Amino acid sequence: MLSGGAYSCRRAHQSKEIHSMVRSQGWYGGDGRDPYIHRAWMRRGVPDHAFDGRPQIAIANTASDLTPCNMHLNEVAEYVKQGVWEAGGVPVNVPMVSLGETLVKPTAMLWRNLAAMATEEMLRANPIDAAVLLGGCDKTIPALLMGAASVDIPAVVLPGGPMLNGYFRGERMGCGTGVWQLSEEVRAGTLSEAEFEATDKKMIRSKGHCNTMGTASTMGLMAEALGMTIPGVAGTPAADSRLLEAAHASGRLAVELALEDRRISQVITKESFHNAIVALAGIGGSTNAVVHLLAIAGRLGIDLTLEDFDRIGGQVPLLVNLQPAGAYLMEDLFRAGGFLAVLDQLTDLLDPAAQTVTGRPLTDYLGGNQVWDSGVITLRDDPLQDDAGIAVLHGNLAPRGAIIKPAAATPELLVHTGRAVVFDSIEDAHARLDDPDLDVDADSVLVLRGCGPKGYPGMPEVGNMPIPQKLLKQGVRDMVRISDGRMSGTAYGTVVLHVAPEAAAGGPLSLVQDGDLISLDVPNRRLELLVDGAELAGRTAAQREVDGFATADRGWQKLYIEHVQGADTGADLDFLVGSSGSVVTRESH
């Protein structure tokens, strides 16, 4: 993984001519009061030569005791530091906003843009020449990449890695996916509450993020597909000592990146996103990757659209047999050959022009990565599914698009027409879904609105709403569900997500009424409300629906609601799209 001349690192003391060029010398270099202040307050036991032009490497660290998936990143950071020192750089630990999916209310997505903005401002404001971006849980890697891309300094991503496999009754149990599966069995009466409660320690048994192909695992692999990790690192389990080896190597590489001024914009290009979309389909990755990749592209000024996901990924085969679309977990993927073994199967679909942080093209690392377990990584000539990419739907119900993950859906429901059963908020759904008098059957289409970026606010992971209890007891385990919200990457089902425009922005979803017929046709990429256009034009959103939309008088939520863009462009804030660069023109004293 880290051998074979993947990269070479120059020691910083070899060239004072290069040293004088590093960005941090704008703080530490020269004589006078201001450089004196910058150096003096950073002494604290640091030797004099720390300020002679050696690259200052930020470890952008999202460790937090309230982000359980990232708790171990302080340990990882120590190994990054060792690598930086060894290569002649100076490491500085820089805590960043940390977002954990399991605790943060109302949704971690509400603060992804805040975390990105904080990352951008702190990397720009401080004497930093390059950064190692330590993330794990869903929003942390996207936020770090968005922020660092807007500053456009050299950077390398080090994903925190998935937790070890969970087991229940002798079978693999994936975190997240197991929650959705088992909680439905409790509601169906086939599993006791006590048995369900007893599974938590069996499901979560080590450090690391979700071990399914959820958003955290997906975004770690997307970072590698974009060229932003040392190839072969993403997907390394958090408990595996090779992650610490990779941390050391990433610290060394960061010094090289600083000395060569190899910036993010030189690594992530349109070709990089092509490869990420191919990889997203091949691994059966999370639908949430769509909004994150769109947002990262927006920060770099790269023209990426929803249609690119369908055009590039629509015909890519599913090769990775991982939950929620399959049977295995991330530890198994690593054992079976890892992400590079998957990409080896897809080499002909990749763009060879795409680069990596090592200075070499991604395809340079392909060609000899063995698949050791074809049950986990299926071979190209015998895929799990032929056309596995994210499907982008259009129609009068989603004028700016909606998405569905066919790999996680029930094939028989991918072409379906049914009566709408409408919920105006997630609270409305929770209150009425299990009402025995609810007018719903297995052919109904459950519609949940008011859950988009503006409406919630933050676009929560509620699109995979539970199946009504009376249908669960009849044996129903999937139905067509439609929402302007998201769903967890660990979730599954025939769920149409990210409907744009969202209801709170005046999208047609706000006009759907109980009993309306809705047609889903995934092969033809259509999502249609079968209501006469004249009748639809005469409808307005019900007051109870409007009353459920988010409002805020102050603070981040107010700023967010007023400036967030739609899911179809990445749900970034309008004034954060693009970059401001790394230049700071004024002194602090």
C-alpha cells in the first residue's frame, strides 16, 4: 500500500531557497515586531529552526468525544505528527468543527457548510503551508474538502476508517443497516424489544465509522477516487495498525506537497469527478455522495451536474457486495483486496488524466490489485447488478431532478404507479404512520415533504420513512417512498430522494394531495404526478404544510435558511460557492 516508490519526500532543510517560498514565512520570516510576535508566542519548547522556513503542516482534526466515529483521530494525529517531523516539517494540530450523525439534532447536514466555512477561514488565517485532513463520520470529510478547496492550499485526506464487523446470531450485522432492519422487525412483532436492545454492543464493537457502505465509508473512498488520499489507504479499518502507518506516510507526504506547492485544484479536476462517479456506482455508494460531490465541485469552480451522475455512472456495474445493497461489511472489503481491487475491475471506465496527491495518475496504481474474495468483490464479467449508478429522475414532480439508488431498491418497484399518502413533516409521519385507520396499502406511494435544505432545515436523513405497522404485519418490507430529504447511506429501499425544488422552495411536491396518482419509472428516469396541469396550477400549499417549514430569528439557522441552495447543486450556501484563495493581506498588530 505504501511501498514501491509511491511518493518521495524531500527534507525541508535541503533547500533554503524553497523554504523562503512557503506561505508560513509571511508570518514567521524576517525581522520586526510582527514576525517577532508570531514566532515568540509559538515557542513553547519549539526549537529555533522550526521557524526557518520549514513547512508548517496543519492536522485538521475532527476528533471529538461527541462524534463517536471520530474519537480515535487524536491517536491518528500523533502518527501524522511523527511523519511530518521526520520529513522536516512542523506539525500543528488544528481542531475543526466535528459533526456526528448519531447525536447532533436536528441533523448534522445543517452544519456541514458551517464546518466547511470554519475550515476555510482557519486554514487561510493561520501560517499553514499544507494540511492533512482527518475525517471520518459522514459530514467531516466533505466539510474538510470543501473548506480546504476554497483556500486551495496543498492537502491530503486521511480517512479515519470503518469499525470492525458486527455480528448478531452468528451473522454479520452492519451498523446503521442493522438498526433499520431490526427496528422494523420489532414493529412487526417478530423481534422483542429486549433482544433489540441487546444488539448494540454486538453491532458497535470497535473504534471507527460505520462499517456498511454508508456515507462515511463512501466519502472516504470518494476522497481516494478524487485523488486526495495516498492510493490504497481509504477503507483501512480504524482498528488496523496499517491506518497508523498510513497516518505517518500522510504526514510525510504533506511536507512534499507544501514544498512543491501541489494544490488541491491541481489534483481535483473534472476528470477526477468522472472517476469518483464511476467508483460510486461500482461500490454501491451512498446517495449522500451526490450532494457532497456537487458541493466540492462548486468550491473548485468545476461544472458538475446531476446529469453527470447518470450519464457517467448509470451503466456502471455493481461489484461490491456490501450492506445495505449486499451482504458483507467494510472489513471484508479491505480483506478481499480493498478499493484499488475494485477500481482495477473498472479501469477501462476511468479517466487516465486524473491525478492524485502523490503526483501520479490514479490509473498508475491499477493493474495488479488482486481480488482475494470474489464473494465480496465480484468480477467484472459477473457483477451483482449491471447498471448500478445513481439514477437521476425528472418529471413534473421533480423539475430540477431527484435521485434513487437502484442497487438498494426492490426491482419490482422500480416501475410503479400508486396512490399518494402524504405527510407534511416527519412529525406528521411519526404521528400517523402506525394509525390502523390510515388509508394505505402496499401499492401506495408514501410522500414526505418539508424535509429539504430550507424546510427542515438541513435536509435530514428521514426519506426512508418506516413502513406502516399494519403493512409490516402483512409481510410488506418495502414500498415506494418520495421525499425532498435525504436518507442514511446505511439505509435501503425504493426511496426517491432530494426532490428539487423542495416543498419549502415552492416545488411541486408541496402540491401533492392524498389519493393523487404518482408514477415512478426508473428505467426511463421519470417521476410524474398524474394530475392535470390546469388543476395543479390552481392548487396552493396547505397552511398546515407551510406551518411546518423551518423558521429562525437569529444565528446560523437564519443564515442557512436564507442562503442555502437546492440539493440539485449540492446544498451549499450561495455566498460560499467558489473560493477566496490563501492570500491574507493585513497584519494582526
